[in-house]
Amino acid sequence: MAAPQDADEVLAALRLGWYVAEVRGRNRPGGPVPPAESLPNRAGHVLPLRIERTPQELRIEAQSVVRKLAEDLKVDIYWALDPAAVCDPLTPNCWAFLLGAQRGSELTRLAGRLSGYFNPYCCPALAGTLRLWLSVAGDSAWRESAQDHLYRQTRRWYELLILGQDPSTLIKPYTIFRDWQASLRAVQALWVQLVTAAVSLLLVIALITLIINGSSNAFLKALFGVLGVAGLSAATVQAGLKNTAQSLFLRLRQDAYTDLVGAAIAVAPAKPGAERQDRVVAEEIRKRTLTTAADAAVP
């Protein structure tokens, strides 16, 4: 899929918004400090990895990036989450507002508008994990220990949206064979189309059988004549049914693969009282309202 002509500008604006949020978070008094690995000796020309930089170095880096992006985009310049904020009444920095139903729906719509700028499975998977975090934010017990998980989740979103990582690379080897339930869920969602295709197949088989046997029934002869005049021979009907079946099968594979990608990029705390955390995550991701592009290839 060819990238839109304004892809560079749109992605630069996305990076700017991300780094504005990072600058604010890294400079907020009493804010969380991500763990950093200290280098044994910082003297000389040392080039630390991102996880090895000190909080001060990370603040400087984020501020420098914001200045450069704002300059490139010719604009003057996050949503700010306070995990301790009371949500009654709602405040702009509390869980229930920032990850509430209204903002969640709008963020999903915005992700859909940007789907042409990313891997076809990126935005639907993002919408699935966003739906997961809406449920986490709406449950006071579930979100009690969610702060560290949200940090790791935002890093995963950063890798996909800013660094352009292919989300399918995060699926563990052979997961697509082990997680047969993803395919089953897709079949359950499209059972009407599958039944219709099966009935159509049976009708085509019956039609071909009658043609081969040369039925003497007057009604069938008239029907075959009408079909012939309309150009609906057994071959054309069979070809149309084949195309429909292939399209349906591709849609099943795409939906199942999107669920697998969503589960692979999801990072969330364990839900209190839930026996199977993976099942909770899968159920929440399936509530997404954004799906994959119809022409997306399945790896």
C-alpha cells in the first residue's frame, strides 16, 4: 500500500504530540521515573542506550526533540494522567476522563483516519488495546496497580506509531497454530455468511447434477433456459461462488490475525478475580470497533 503524499508531515505531527506529552511527564514534580541501567563508567565518549540514560538526560532529549519538531512544523507549543486523581467529580487528569468511553470512541475514530499511514494491522490492534485500557480505567480495583503496565503499554504504542515497527513481529512463534480459538471466534462472528455460502454451494452442486443428468422436468428446462439467456451457466455460477468463498476466507484470516496482533501488543495488569488473564485480554480486544483494511495481506 502506497503511503499518502503528506505522510512525512502527518507522522512528524504525531511525533510532536507524543514528545509534548513526554516532556510534560518527565518534568512533572513527583512524576514516575522509569528504571534506568547505570553505566559502570560514564567518563569519556560513552554512547548509552535509551534505557541506560539518566532521568535528566531523557528530559533533555525529549525537550530537544520537541523544539526541533515544532520548528520543522512551524508551530508553537499529552494528555496528563495523575494516577492519584479522584474521579468523582471528573477532572481532566483522572483515569475515568482520559480513558473514558467518549474519549475512547474519538481516539478510535482518529486511529481509523490514520490507518493509511501505518501497517494495516497497526491501527485495529491499537484500537483493541485501547478498548482494553478503557475497561482497566473504568475499574478502580483493576487500575490500582496499572501505572507500570500503562508505561510499558505506551512504550509499545511508541514502537508501533513512532518507530514504525511491524506489529506482526511481536506475535510469538507458532502462536497462530496454538491459538485456534482466534479462528473459531472469527467463524462465530461470520456464521451467517458461512451458512449462506454453504447453502449456495449445495444449490450449485444440485444444479450441475441436474444439468449432467439431463433432467426432463419442464420447469427445470425453463429455468436452465432463463439462466442460459442471462449468461448464468454452471461455470459462471461456480466461479462467482469461488470468488465469494475466497473473499470470506480472507476476511476470516484477517480478523483472526488482527486479534492475535492485538493480544501480542497488549500490556495490562491482571484483573482481580479473573482466572485466565489471557482470556480477559482477548475478550476486551474483540470489543474493538476498528477492523483491518479489506486488501490487507495476511503474513
